[in-house]
Amino acid sequence: MIPGKTYKPEDIVEAAWRRRWMIVGPFVLIAVASVVIAAIQPDRYRSEALLQIVPQQVPPDQPALRDFLRDALAYLALYYALWAGADVLIQIAGLDVGWLLRVVPNQLYYAFWIPFVVARFFARR
């Protein structure tokens, strides 16, 4: 570059094109060297795992717990079904009414879930 001279974009492109191998060469050399080094490295990995699978069971002598779990799962299924329905209306159908429908599962959770759990599970029988 000559001090005081103004360069046009075409001048810079022309200079880069003349020196293209000085620009591209190191990238190609490093990429090829990386592939070669990665290919000759030995595979070094080892994994061990011990799994014990025990099916979860509700003791048969606790029918209240079994009833609670059944009711809680039904409640949660309704909650997430309403939430998924709202998402379908918002995302796929593009309807703003989906945002209103999202209020329903939130109200179900905050207004009914805590009293439901307390009344159903923690109340003395």
C-alpha cells in the first residue's frame, strides 16, 4: 500500500486474487493436517454402566395412595392437554384465542392444584 493513495474496492479484490494461494493455502493446509492427525489418533474411550431396573409399585395395602396417584395423573393429563391445545391454536392456527385458553390451565394449577393435593392426600382420614 502506498501512503496517500486512495484504493478502490476493485484494487483490493485484485490484490487478494493475485495472492489467493497465500490466503487459501494456510486454511487448506491446516484443514488437511487436522483430518490426518484425527485419523491417526487411536480411539481412546471406555464406558461402563450398571443398571438395576426395579418396577415401581404402589403397595397394595395403601389404597388411598393409589387413588391419589390416579386422580393426580388424571388432573395432570387434563392440565397438559389444555396447555397443548392452546399451543396448537396459537402456533398452528394462529388464533389469539389460544392465549385466552392458556389462562385455563394456569388457573387450574393455581386455584385448584394446591387445595386438591391438601384435601386429597394430606387430610387425615
